[in-house]
Amino acid sequence: MTAQAESQGGTCWGLGVGPGAPDLITLRAHRILQSAPVIAYPAPETGDSLARAIAAPHIPAGRVEIAIRTPMVPGHHPAHATYDTYAAQIADHLAAGRDVAVLCEGDPFFYGSFMYLFERLAAGHRVEVVPGVSSLGACAAAAGLPLLSRMDVLTVIPGPLSDADLERRLATPGAKAVMKVGRHLDKIRAVLDRLGLAERARYVERATMDGQVVRPLADLDGRDAPYFSMILVPAPDVADDA
Amino acid sequence: MTAQAESQGGTCWGLGVGPGAPDLITLRAHRILQSAPVIAYPAPETGDSLARAIAAPHIPAGRVEIAIRTPMVPGHHPAHATYDTYAAQIADHLAAGRDVAVLCEGDPFFYGSFMYLFERLAAGHRVEVVPGVSSLGACAAAAGLPLLSRMDVLTVIPGPLSDADLERRLATPGAKAVMKVGRHLDKIRAVLDRLGLAERARYVERATMDGQVVRPLADLDGRDAPYFSMILVPAPDVADDA
């Protein structure tokens, strides 16, 4: 960051808005939303932004809004040219002295796309990250499921991994959380079955949002899981205690 | 939970109060703190409670307060008899129709001691968990360090593990976060050195609090790390991108 950027430019805030319920946003993120003149958020190529929907009750009228629309191709690298374009647009606002709040579902650095903007902006601008409640904490809370105790390892695993990678990771001791279940549900369930873990696993979808679903994985039949769903496998000592 | 408990008893709230800065509490936790007549929080055998210090600006005067003082013996199982006693004390308030807010540093189910009360109370009372910003998100934000991207595995590792367990876990691909560094700093650093990961590792202490420290691990000399400190090792693809 140059001295000039520090003294005159606006701040880019990476704002964690939490997992879904609007009142699971932090006081800090709420305060920043009241004052930032520019609001940006990830959005699908067409349709509404989940991050904006979560924060909607807290966004004052009359803000400049930037929908960061990127092609979502599962398993592929994010569109670098697209992020270059949006970063430049945000940089123009910062250079003009306007703060920009970038809304991030959950926590900005917990599998968030904010990192692609952070990488492009942090060298030349003031960029601050406001951590948020992650989907992991929200799913465990929704399920009423302590995941691990003091000396347990936690492994967080993206659901789109290959069968072999999933099996290797799920076989390690400790607690496991499989994120982004979506269309990979059957594959993940088959691996958990093979490892004898399916009985202990809990499925959570839309945690803290309207339409929240919490089920033992074993009770889940022929369901289409949305992208924002998770499978939790508590550590054995916790499962035994409970 | 019995029908009677549901209709007449108070609610026990496991309230995540976030990682340290008082404004990183959620709107929901803040609202519950305004109304709960009884506030409980973990505390050391003597001295002040960190969870209470974090929430202090939000606690109205005149509340009944319960300091849950448990012996902290690193690596050992929590004192079951002690938790039985405090759970009974909380249950009395619930039975009398009084809500009890149990303050939890960070997120209640992310290595939190709330699970020991949850296990004792959830069967007979209404117990609700309000997820909070975890130390993990706070440390990554404080360090300005994206940890992982879309297909990376994250492994969260308690620092007190043995040399061999630490090495096995830190050697797996993906991002790593070593929690509860404290007096285990030298041991953890030696393992990271052996694995060639020390150069990429970042040390964070008291994230989002007064006296926050963020350093490359390599620059850390002869320091006494506090219990609430963390070492972050980003996934290689993220480290390369940044």
C-alpha cells in the first residue's frame, strides 16, 4: 500500500455477513454497512446474490451496488479476467476516496471468493477483512452437534474431491466436515458407508436460513442437496460422550 | 426435552461472543444479552474470564452471574464433577423459568467448553446455540492471509499433540491451522522446519484484541506464546497466487 493510498483513498472492506440469518452478522459489519457508499457482492451469472439477500435488512437505500457476476464452473479455476475487471472497478471507487464494502457469505477467508479481490487490491489499497460466522459453526449449532473436544483434529473437506481423495481424508482420525455437498451427495455417502462412518454423520442444509434441514445422514433418501449443504462427522470421543 | 420444559422452562443459550473485539459479536447474541437475567461464563480457577471481558460492554447491570471455574490441566479431561455442579446450578434457573446466557469465546462448538454443559442440559431443557466468529476466521483476517481456495482441504490441529501426530497432520496437503500454540511453540516450529513449511507459516496472537501480534513464524524469536495463539499455513496454491 502506498502512503498516498493510505492518506487519501477509501477502504475496501471484506465483510463477513454470516451464514444466512440476517441477525448473525456482527456489530462491526453492521456499522460499516451503514456508512459505506459502495456495496459489492458475489452473484451468479443470472439471478440474485445470496450474500446480498443475507445483508439486505442492513443496507440503506441509495447505495451504489456492484454485482460481481462470475461464471460458476464446478472444480475449475475462477475467471481471472472477470476478477481483474471487478477489482479495477472497485479500485476506481477507492481512488476517489469512497469506501467499498464487499459482502461475503459466512467468513471472507473460509472458502470465500473474496481472496481473488484481496490478491488484486491489497498491494495498492487499504483492505480490511471483517471475519464473520462461518457455515461450519452455523451447521454445528443448527444440528446441536458438538464436533470435537480439546485434542481432536478437525478436517474440512470440499465435497467435489475425487472418491480416492475423499476416502483418504475421511479415514483420518478426528472430526470431519464435508462442505459444498450438492450433487456429490451420493458419492460422499458411499465413501462414508465404506468407512463405517455413515451412522454418525449428520446432514445440514441452509443452516440458520428459512427452510433449514437437519437430518441423520442415514435418514436422507433420494434428496437433491443444494450447493450450500454440509455433512458433519463428530470425533468418536465426542459422539460417545453425547 | 420434555413438553413441560418446552412450555414453562427458560432457555439456555450457548452464545458465541466472537474472538476478542467486542464489536465482533453478532446482533443476535447482543440482543439475547440484553434480556437474559442470568449470565454464565468459563473462567480460570482464579482471575478474570476472557469471555466475560469480550462481552462486558454489552452486559447490562444487575444480572445474576455464574463464573464457571474449572481446573485447566493441559491435555487432561475436563473435570466432570465440576461441570455436573454448574449444570445443576444452571438447570435450577431454567426450571424457574429464567433464561441463562452462557458466554463462549469464539464459536461455542469450535473447541469450546460449552459442549460439556450442552451434553448435561440438552436432554431436559431448551438449549440453543448461537454460532460466533471463531478464532480461525479472526486470525486469518488479522493476518490478511487467505488460507485456502475452493478445492483445498483444511486441517485444524491442536498444538499440544505429540511430535509424531503433529508431523503426520502437518504433512498432509492443504491448509493447516495449529491452535492453542502456547508453550508448544518450539515443538511446533521444529516440526514445521523439518517439513519445509516454516517459511510459509504465519503466527497470530490475540487476534482482534488489544496487543494483537501478527508475524511470519520465521521472524519470531524466543517468544513465550500465550494459550490463545495460532499458526497458519496456507495451502500452496493460495500462497503461490498471493
